Amino acid sequence: MSTPASPSASATALPIPAAPPINTALRPSSALLRSRISIGCSCHSDVSEREHVRIRVLNNGTDGAIVSQGYQSKVRKTSIHGGTCVTDIERLLAIEEIKQLKARYLRSVDTKDWEAFGAVFAPDGQLDISDDVPGCILAGRENIVRAVSVPLAGCVSVHHGHCPEIDITSSTTANGTWAMEDMLRWGAESAYPNRTLHGYGHYVETYEKAGGQWLIKRMKLRRLRVDVGAHA
């Protein structure tokens, strides 16, 4: 009995089929490449609203391919008193600038930098200290500086402002309320009748923006409590 030939010996080479010719008729023309199908869609985000956008899909005879897409943030505006609108970013920037303004007031009064102190007030600003000095409402930047600087001569003072509540009423006006505490110590040589003062209360203020800068238009020092110590 003869031995059968191995498969490798008996196999014959099969011809490799030629690649089919490219049907150029199926290739999209340049006109088709330029055509787009506009599909409307709405995009939303947990962070902010998104405007209605359009996604352009290339019509190339297949399932379609997205060639461009995008979204734009809708800038939210807040309607405030008098119908004026400011964006949320503008409102937050104004609040931060007013906080910086108040910080300069507190620092300059304690460091006795009277030029910087006067600069936080509008030229026609008012300072109402009638809770400390009955009937005393100071008008004008120069009068405010003079009236505050004289009794604080020879005094070590510490003024703190806390918990600001700031309401932007237009692009150039605002209101604010600050919790406050001040501690003052006069030396023995001072002519001021008190040796110490420890006060608590609120600053109630209005602001205006002029020349790109926020300024204090009116300040009322509203006392809740004042502890004073007289000379021995």
C-alpha cells in the first residue's frame, strides 16, 4: 500500500484575486465636500447656561463625520434697582473693589496716613459720627480728615471691619453694612478726656464709582456699645 502524499506536497498555489478597481464615481465631489447639513442642538452645563449652537456634519456619502462643533457661554446679567443690568462678574468685581476700599480706610486711620484716609472718600463725602458726638455730621473730604485726625493724635487705635453686606445698586453706586469693632488708647499726655475706648457697632455706607474708582459717599457709624475709661 502506497503512502498518501502529504498535504503540503499535494497543495497547489491559489491565485491572489486582484483588488477591485476604485470607482471614482462614488468619491464625493468637491461640491459635496463643501455641503453641510446643519443640525440644531442645545448644550447645557451644570456650571452655566449654554447658548443654542449648531453642529455641522460633513455629508460625504457615509454615515457622516462631525467636522466642527462648539458652544458659547451665555453671559448672565442681573437686573438691579432702576432696571440697570450688570453681569455677575461685574457685580463680584465691584464687591471686591469695595472691600479693598474699606480695607484702605481701616489701615490708613490706624497708621495715621491721612492722605490715604482722605482719598477713600468722595470729595463731597459725609461722615456721620453723631452716635459718638451728638449732632456731628462731617461734610467734605478735608473736613472729615481734620475732624478725625485731631482726636486721634497721640492715640494708638485698632479698627476692624467684619462680615460685609454689599449691594450693588447700579454700575456706579452701591450700599454696604459692616460689623465693626474699635479699640483706642490715649497716652497720659493727651488732652482727650478719655484714656480708653472700646466700641462695637456697624458702619452703614453708600459708595459711588467716579473716574474708575469706588469711593465712600456717606458713612454712618452706628454704635451698639461703647466702653470708655477716663483718666485716673
